[in-house]
Amino acid sequence: MKNDYEKGTLHPLTLTMNEAVSIFKDLGFTAEVGPEMEDEWHNFDALNVPKDHPARDMQDTFFIKDKEGFVLRTHTSNTQIRFMENLVRSGGKPPFAIVSPGKVFRNESTDSGHEMQFHQIECLMIGEDISVAHMKGILFEFFKRFFAGDNIEIRLRPSFFPFVEPGFEIDLKKGEKWFELLGAGMVHPKVLENCGIDGKKYQGFAFGVGLDRLMMMKYKIPDVRLVYQGDLRLNQF
């Protein structure tokens, strides 16, 4: 019997995540995943985020009712911490390069560019003699492949994040327009030491970029809320 139903297609966010992971795998990274509900150690403390940091405030973080000390993760950096802890526990050591995609949660107002749940992909490379130049090269190569055919430039601006030193904001020039796109930097030695890795011998970089933002830029989606409402009647894609 002939099936007249149309076949489904992959969601633009799935396409974006699959392509991003594939590019980083080609660049030598391995993919790792972690839990979406996380304890404060892996989400904050191990990442050198102090107890009084604004990110821990109820306005930014979803704390779990009747489960003290647990939150909905605010980034996928918890996966990096768990990977390093497990590596050391099993007798392993750097070098390594991992990429951690997944859903994250922040208690913020929604608009065309922001949602309370969204997706990130974060990269971590640790070894000896790794510099900012390596980080910039990886980022440039990723964006060049992801936005194939477009004229791409990137620039670094000094910034502060507790888990990196020095830290940077990374801007991407696509065509004639600059976009503020992600945070990055050299991993703070204390973060490595919290996971049992010698922060004097090893160094490396970490950065994270919003997959939702990349999806909107690539597929020209004007409002991020469209991708989460699940109304198939709209056929917006």
C-alpha cells in the first residue's frame, strides 16, 4: 500500500548541532555529554565561580525545589569538569580536546533572541604549550566551515569570566556586519587544579557558543521562540 504521508525533516536546531559537532570532530575534538540537572560543585564551584557571584542568584539560575544544592545547569561546562575528574580518576592525563553540546537553562526574560532554555556547544583543549593563537585558529576554522562561502573574520576583545584568565569576547564578522557571539579564554589554573590536573604544567583554552544563535544566523530565523513552540501548522521552516 502506498504511503502518501510526507516524511518528516530534522529540526533546524538539530541540523545546527549535528553540523557543529561534526566540524569539531574533524578538527580533532571528541564529543562528551553530561547531566542537565547538576550539583553546584560541577556547575559553579569547580569553575572558580564564587558563592556570591551574580550567576548564582535566583534571577539567573533555576534551583531545584526540595533538592538542595542542585540546579538546572546554566552552561555545558559541567560536562568538562566531569570529563576531567573522570580522566584523572582513571589514571589519564592531558592532552585532550573535547566538545560538549546540550541544553542549558537560565531564568531570564524571553524575547526574539532569548529563551529560558537554549542550546550551547562548548569546547575545551588542554595540553602543554597551548596558546590563545591555537584558540583563535580553531574558532576561525570552525566559523569558516560552518558559514561556508561567506567572508569571515573574527576579533578578540578583553573580558572577564571567573573560569578563564585571560578572558575574551569573540566577535564574528559575516559579510559586512559584526556580531557579538561568544565568550572564551585560557582556562584558569584553579579550574584545572580543582579537577586534579597540574595547572602549572598544563594549560589550554575553553569557549562556548549558543547553537540557537548560530541556527538563527544560518537559517535566517527572526525569532528564537518559533523553534520551541512546536506548532507544526506554521510550517515556518
